[in-house]
Amino acid sequence: MRRRKSSLVLPSALVVLTLYACGGGHEAVAPQTPIAVLPAPSWSPGVASSSTTTTSEPTKPPPVPGVDEAALDASVAPCDDFYAYACGGWQKSTPIPSDRASWTRSFSEIDERNEKMLREILEKTAAGSPPPGSAYEGKLKAYWNACMDEKGIEARGTTPLKEPFALVDKIKDGKEVAEAVRELYKLGFTPLFGFSSGQDFADATQVIGQLEQGGLGLPDRDYYLKADAKSVEIRKAYVEHVTKLMALAGESGADVAAIVALETELAKASMTRVERRDPKKTYHKMSLANVKGLAPSLGWDALVDALGVARKAPVNVAQPLFFKGVEAQLAKTKPETWRAYLKLSVVRELSPMMPKAFVDEDFQFKSKNLTGAKEILPRWKRCVDAVDGALGEALAQPFIKATFGAEGKERTSRMVAEIEKAMAKDLGALSWMDEPTRKKAFEKLHKINNKIGFPDAWRNYDALEVSAEYASNVLHASHFEMARLFSKIGKPLDRKEWYMTPPTVNAYYDANMNEMVFPAGILQPPFFDNAAPMGSNYGAIGLVMGHELTHGFDDEGRQFDGDGNLKDWWSKKVGAEFDKRAKCLSDQFDGYVTVDEVHVNGPLTLGENIADLGGLKLAYAAFKDASAGKAPTSGGKFAPEQEFFLGFAQAWCQNARDEYKRTMATVDPHSPAKFRVNGPLSDFAPFAEAFQCKAVQAMVRKNKCEIW
């Protein structure tokens, strides 16, 4: 199921959704050519059409190949705080852009370059001169133009709300709540709960229905339930925000207190994020008849009929108690509260596509309470993201044509094979693993599939309706995607599908698919640079590859076998030893403070922390094997081993606002960048050797954690 995909960072689209809803021996390679660098576009940058021209932005200098000495802070001893040593200079000289909650030396800067290229593609397409490799030019043009048409959006005002509001206004009792939810789903909204499709945990060859908790306006259930001063403050601001949104929508008489009270009851019925990390706790496969038993008032027969899902199709209910909680609220909550709640759900989903007053209110609430960003992203960036979300694999085709060839795919594949070979060597040497479990681990490793660059077959968008109205296009895209997902239920799995678009600056491992995916978007400096020394490249992109591979054997991924089935393949003794070692890492990260009194959540971030530590070990082993017998290729004053660790750390240099740090501590399964560097390095003896750290220094932990 799509939840099981562990990405290197929280995807930016998910960040937005979360803020408003809720990673082995081997073949040696030449130092300069493990992966191809993305070249400049083969087509010339075009002139923006008059309707899309914006003020040009200054172009940042190209990234420094290898270790960036200007990014260092020599006043900090590397053995005291390696992150501050590797990144302190960069942090001091790199302010967070006013329209961002955080800024990272790798992800953010690459993403900005990619966004500008995608903008050029869209502007050339809109001007009637699509670049080579383009597909669905008419739909791309129409979607882009509709998003950029601020005058048209203002002129339409609240018109996009009329149809869904009319459906909601029919609610007179609990039965009619179910009817309204069904009709909103048909329009492309996703009210109250999540309904989609996903792989069957018990039979990864099949796709079944997937029901999940939802319906919250704040990022997480904890925002409704915690009693600390900051949570109370955010709840108060949320009430004011909802009041303003409803007034903008013409619903100034809504009982906002009752709406928030209903959301609070839904939050109480929801699973915590830590609980949701355990696949055994979120797998409850049942028939539609059993689903009806959880919440009979939701009219399931009519809902699945309307969405084109067979009544006999099996469904996984990830959080049964949530649906029981919904049923309880259908019985006790007044119809007028349901009407107001569902109207708020509609406004919440449409606000970013509505007139400026809605957009500004949406931004102001997030900015002041959740992200700290000072300005909203420029319209063109929001529209690039919107088109990527709706027509991502159409937009990606000219991007790939201009940037990523067969050579890049071959070289990337070669380096991934080296990391896998390092993992095989590691598995063979683990003293705490018995032979039956080791055999199963090897089987899983050898079955991992790798997807690199871009899909073998592009997605078909023929059925996607695109018009001149932006809000309508977003709903059409949502309806198109839901129909695509629902059509899979009851059918064999398509293992060729991708869950990130190729320009995305990220990577992921999918436990159900047992695959690693490395989009073309991330295979750029500073993660990889042909001009950089071998150590820097292995420390940056090599660690990304090792990180994703380790996800197959983290506390979640290890519960799935080589075919992607949720199956216990560990002997009892070895499983207990893994849990003991994992607890060491959970406790270690629990001790880190991210901002003020807020600590890192060790159990929530455990999988990513395991992947970071394992990825570090695998990338370093691959680097040492690749460089064995070769003359040192150091690019400066640092030894190759030091370049490896600096390449790793400098890929994670980041500045972040306090509001964002607080939010991420609650919702993000990844630790803050500083601890993603210092945490695993303090557990890794070769780091201390490379920088001659003494046992008493902070970067050398007494009780080192080690799993893989």
C-alpha cells in the first residue's frame, strides 16, 4: 500500500497535505563516472508569454564539486559537532528564502533548478512551441494557463463552492451525511476518511481496497489532544482560521466550536503516527459486509457502486476504531454540525485554488503556526507543482529528454549494484543472525527491484478532463486519479508503476513491492558530480542508495518478505536481538532536542534512523572497495575518507524555522538534518578514525548502536 513507501525525505506535496490535514564487495568503478550528471537542456530557454511573465530571479552559482570548503566552520572541532563543522559556514551565509520554511543545500537547491526547467517547458508549451519529447501538450497548456489565470480565478469568486455546498445542504440526518460524502467523492473531494487501493499485505500480487482515517484540519491528531501551551495556542489560532474561512465562503453563521469539537472526537478515534508505523496494526482485511459492521450508517453499498468498486472486493481497514468512532459521531452529532464540517472540508481542499483572500488566509494560518514562512511561494512555483501533481508523467517527458540518457541510467545502476553487493557482504558477516534467517535475508536482497530515472512506460492521461477553470481542473485531476486507483481493485498488481514523478528530488523504498526507486531529479550535484572526488560522491548519492536499501531491513521493512508479503521470516531469537538493537537507536534519538523543549521522537523516526545508519555503513564499504588498489583521488586538503564523510554531511546542510521544526517533530518520520548526520556518525568507528577523534569527544558515543 502506498503508505509503505519510505522516502529519503518527506515529499514536498505530502508536507503541504500534512500541514493542512493532518534508503554490498562490489564492482569497482572509475572515480569520475559512477553516475551521469544531468547536462543543460538541449533546447534553448524560451521567452515567457505575456500571461506568464514574472520578474526574473538571480541565478545561484553552480554547486562546488566535492567538499565545499566555504561551507565549513573551522572554529568548530569536527569531533565535537561534525554537522556544525561541515555546514556552519553554509548556514551562516545562506538565509532561508522568505517563501520557505526551510532550506537544504541539496534538496532545495536541486529542486529549484528542476522547477525552473519545468517552468520553461510549460511556458514553451503554452506559447505553442513544446520542447522535444513533449506529450499531452494541450492538457499541459490548459492546466498551466488555468492555474496562472489569477484574474479569471478572482472573477469566478466562490462559484467553485456552489455545487458541493448544495450537496451538503441536503443533510437532514445521519443517512444524508453518507449521501453527501458519497457525492463529494464523486466530484473529486476526499472528505472524512481516505478511500483508495493498495497491495494486499498478505498477497502482494493482488490489489485490494484501502480505507484509512482522515477528516482532520490540523496536521495530526496530537494537535487536538496535547495540553502543552503551544498546542493550546495553535488550537486557538485554528478556531480563528476556521471562522475566517467560513466567513469567506459565505458561512459566517457556522458554529465553529462545534466543528472543532467534531474534529477532536475524530482525532481521539485516530491512531498515533507511531502506531501507524507497525504494518501488523494497520492490516485488517475484510469483506464489505464486515466494513458495514464498523460503520453501517456510511452507506457502503451505494458508495462503492458510485466509485466503480465491486461489492465483493476485499478491503483493508487500516484503523477500524476510527470508523467505529465515525459511526458514533453520526449518531450523536447534529445535522447542522455535519453540514458545517463538510463545507469546511470542501473549503479546505479548494482554498489554494480560490481567490486571493482564501489563498492568503490559508497561507497566513500555516505560516504563523506551522511553517514560519514569511511569504507565499510565487504563483509560477505553485503552478509548476500543481501541473506536476496532475500531469506529472506528461510534464516529465521533455525533462527526461533534455537531462537523463541511457548512460546515466547505466552508471546509476552500476553504483546501486555496488551498494547491494556491500549489503550481501554485511549480511554474510553478521554475528547476531542465525543461518535460517540469513538465508531468508539473502533471498529478499536478491529479489529487490531497482527503478532508475524514469518509468519504462508513461502514464496515459487521455481520460483526464482539463478546462480553463483551475478549481475544476484540480477536482477533475483528483477524480481521474481516484478512478485510476479504484480500477485496480481486484486486479493483479502492476509492478511497473512509479509513485514519484521523474523530476522529483527524492528516492524511496517500497516494502510491498520490494523495490528501490531513484528518480532522475535527485541524480545531480551536490548528490553527485562527475568533477567531484570518489569519496564525496559515495558519501552523498551512495548514502542515498544505501539508505533506501536498508529500508528493506528496518523495523517496518523487515516484516515483509522478498515478494512483498507481510510475513515473519525471522527466528524468534534473531528477531528479539534486532528489536534490542533497534531500541538502542530509538533511545539515542529520543535524547536529541530539535527546538526549545521539543525532542526528536525516537519511535516515530526509528525506520529512517536505521536507514541512515545502515546506509552510511553500506556506502562507506562500497567506497572502500571501489577505491581499493587505486591511487588516492582526493580533490583537496582532505583524505579520501574525510571527503566521504564531508560529502555525506554537506548534502544535509540545512536551515529551518522554529515553527517548521516543531511541526516536523510531530509529523515527520525523519529526524532533523543535524541529527541525521551526527547521530549515525557518532555510532560509526571509521568516522572517528578518519578524524582522529578521542573517546571523550562528543562525536564518539560510548554505547554505540549498530544493526546492519
